[in-house]
Amino acid sequence: MGTLREFRIAFSGLKLGQHEYKLSVGEAFFEKYHNLEIDHGAVDVNLVMTKKERMLIFDFHLKGWVELICDRCLGKYKHYIEDEEKMFVKRQNGIYEMVEEAEDVLIIPDDWSDFDVGHYVYEYIAVLLPMKRVHANDEKGNPLCDPKMLEILNKVKVTDEDEKEGEKKESDENIDPRWEALRKLKNNQ
Ligand SMILES: [Zn+2]
């Protein structure tokens, strides 16, 4: 697992004002934050940290792509993302662990000297991922899925169903109503 040291922003030795960081999200990042279920991608994170006396302000600009697996044809495709986020980190005496004051406002103990933004970049990316991971459509409205794969997968699905049905019961009338609906749709075309 990569240590992702670049995401750990050491602020204690810095003078007040703006500091810019160029972070890159790649394989090591996806390995660490494996909940994203992404293996490949390249997202540039332009980070501007404004250091104030008692506060750090982080301005993130994310831009790049992640590779997703299409739920329909199992092919890989690039999903492009771009986002801007802002986060405030207050420094406070007398606390011993980080406190989340609001969604984008954190309070950290005064003696911390660095702050790991990796987890927040992970959350930003997670929110940008589509619920349904499928190929987009072309200009004509046809899905960009691999037609050969779809054909094969459809055959496999039907075979699987047949086998399961055979194991379970003799009745061959017990077909998933959704399949029946699909068949009717196809016949009408
Ligand atoms: Zn597809």
C-alpha cells in the first residue's frame, strides 16, 4: 500500500498566506482507498492552502478520469470528472482529536503539524461516481457497449437461469417476469 505522503500537507513550518500543491491520484491512491472499486485512473488535484493564524483553508480543484467497469457489458470505460471543493480546518487549544464541526469545517488540535487531505479527496471522488456504471450512448442514442459481449452475456444469463430452474423444480413456467417482459419487447420490435 502506498504511503501517499504527498497528500499529507505539512503546514507548521510554512509562513502565512497561500501555498500551492499539485497532487496526483493514481494507482497507489486507488489501492489505499479500495472502497472506490477503481483500479486505474488519473486525477490531477490542484490544491491551494491558505494558512491563517488559527485556520487553514483548502481549495481543491480535481480534474481527470477514472476507469469504470460497465455493469451492462463488463467493458472498461473512462469516466471523466471535474470538481471544486473548499474545506476549512480550524486549529484549537485543549482538544486531543479532530472534530467535525460541519461537513466542510474541521477542528484539529493546536499541536498538529500536518494534515492528511487524502481521505477528503477520496470522499470528493466517491461522490462524483455514478450510481449506475454503464457506457454512455452515442449521438444516435445507441449504447457504446461492446455488442459482442452483450450477445455472449445474454446467452450466458439465459443458460444460468435454465440450469437454476432445472435444479430447483420441474416446472418450466417459473420464469422471472422481467425476462418475460423483455422477450415481449423484443418480439414487438
Ligand atoms: Zn457497456
